[in-house]
Amino acid sequence: MSPIKVRPDVMETKPYAPGLTIEEIKEKYGLDNVIKLASNENPLGASPLAQKAITRHAPNIFRYPHNGNPRLNKAVAKRFGFAEENIICGNGSDEVIDLLIRVKAEPGRDEVLTYESCFSMYSLMSRLCGINFRQIPREAGHKQPLKAMAAAVTDKTAIIFVTTPDNPTGLAVTAKEVREMAMTIPEQTILAIDEAYIDFATPAEEYDMRPLLNEFPNIVLLRTFSKAFGLAGMRVGFGIMSTELAGYINRARAPFTVSLLAEEAAIAALGDDAFYNETLDVVLRGRKLFTDEIKAMGCEVLPSQSNFIMFKPTRDAGEVFEELLKRGLIVRPLKSFGLGEYIRVNMGTDRENKIFLQNLKELL
């Protein structure tokens, strides 16, 4: 029997490489306790109000959710200061990224533009849609090359992706810098600002991109409930965009992609200010601790505006990663990002942070 033939785009695409799970490491090394600081998850877990909402609505899971998630759209719109018609919710922000590419970019003609060592979903979604994917080298210090990307735009550039705060570096660009970029690119090129980690950027007013949407209809903001709101396992994200673009996306999307429980959990999480504020307190406190302590160990540490830091250890990063695994500590080696000399580690609880720093110091 001959091998099954699929599209060349699929054959050439590498699957997404997720972080290791706690269960995998427990089994591999025979450990009882494992601390995971690899996937930028919320150190406090999930919102108690969201958990109660899931339990309360569990008996209704035999029902389809309301298509288009109007209640969630309304709650998101109210929280972030937009009309419901500006909101597209999805099965994680990954779905919104996919929808943007499928609706805007023409296969065989258009391109998606971003920079090197970025979030891999931009590449994966583009190539699966038959869209050329082009990357610009980063600036010195791994900074996002906004001016170089703007200069590289052609009439075939359908979408530009900028992540801020950036993954995996933690670096952020200001609203002023994005505005300057938006002024120089064609109005038909979508400027998608991926703000998965925006809740942790300080001072918040310098990084608030929302006012730009009134000035530039081609700007799209992408956000998620996976980080500050603690719902990574529920897979809920959203995009904020012009009503025109949102209307086109609603024509093209599949029905019922946000589950009933995910919608209820997200609505409840939006109302849990106590959990949200405590999350920010824990992350910002841990970020300063990590930055100060790891620098004191002689490592290069990038100035992060996220819930993680990227650092270069004083010995081989792969070796440090493996040794930490043996001690029950999962971090993220960055070889898959093309940054093999670096490690990414997210903030945990105060106790987890202390254990990580103690073990890292012993290894270095």
C-alpha cells in the first residue's frame, strides 16, 4: 500500500512542542513532588469563582453553548471598554490567530510577517493555510524589530504579528512605538498585537494599546484567559478588532468553538478582581526576586514585563535544564525557539520560587 499523500505544507510543518508535564517527570525520575515553572501558567491556579461556575453549570454540558458566545462577548466588551461587535472569542487566542490568517491572507499570494524566535503558532497557522511566512532578525538585545518589519512590508504582507510582552524574551514595546509603526504601514495590512501577557506589563498606561484601535482600524489586539485569569486548561481567548473585520471572521468560523463550561468560567473569572489582583502581586514580586537573584548568580537576565524571565545560565543551558528536571523542577529550554543558550522560567508561588532559586544556585 502506498503512503497516504497529504499537502506539502503539512509534510514540511513541525508540530507544536509543548512543555513537559508534571506527570511525565514524576514517572521518568520516580519523584513524588514536582514543581512546574515552564508553561507560564498562573501560579495561584484558577479563580475560585471560575471553579464554582464550572461546577454549577456542569449538569448542562449535554447542551450546545450559545453560538458566538454573546454573553462572553458582552462581558469582555464591558471589561475592556469596547462594543460587543468588536469582540471575537475563540478556543484560545490560537483560534483567533488562525481565523485572522484564513480570513485575511490569500494562499499562494500573501505573506505573514513577524520576527525570529517568536511564538511558533504564527508559523504553524500560516503554513497550514498555504501562506508564506517571513521573519525579520531581532534587534540587539533580542528586541522586537518594529522599524525593520515596517520597512519590510510589501503589497503581499497581509498580517504582521507583534508579541508584547514577547514570548520567550519577556520584552515589551510601548503603545507609542506601536503607534509609530502603525502610521508607516498600509491600511490594508493587519497589525496583530498579541497581548497574552499584557496584564503583567508596568506601568500599564505605557503599554495600553486599546486607544490605538480608534485611530487604526487595521490594528487587532489578541488576548487570553490562560495567564492572569488562570484558565489555560479551559482554552479561551479573544480578539478586539474593527466591527468590519469581526463581521468577516464571524462568517468564516466554525460554530460552538468555545465550550459551555469555558464560557461560564471566563465570565466568572472576569468578575474575580480579588484573584486577578493577587495574581499580579505574586507575579510582580516573584519577577523582581528572580531578576535580582539570578543576576547575582552571574547570569544574563533580560528585563521582563511578563510572568516569566529569560536568562542565560553560567553553564550549558541544556545541562542545567536536565539537572533541574532530576530535582523535580520543570523549566523551559529555548532550543526550539532558536535560543539554545537560554532558559525561560515563570514565576511560581513564593515557596516554589525559593526552591527553584536554591536549586539553581547549587547547580551554578
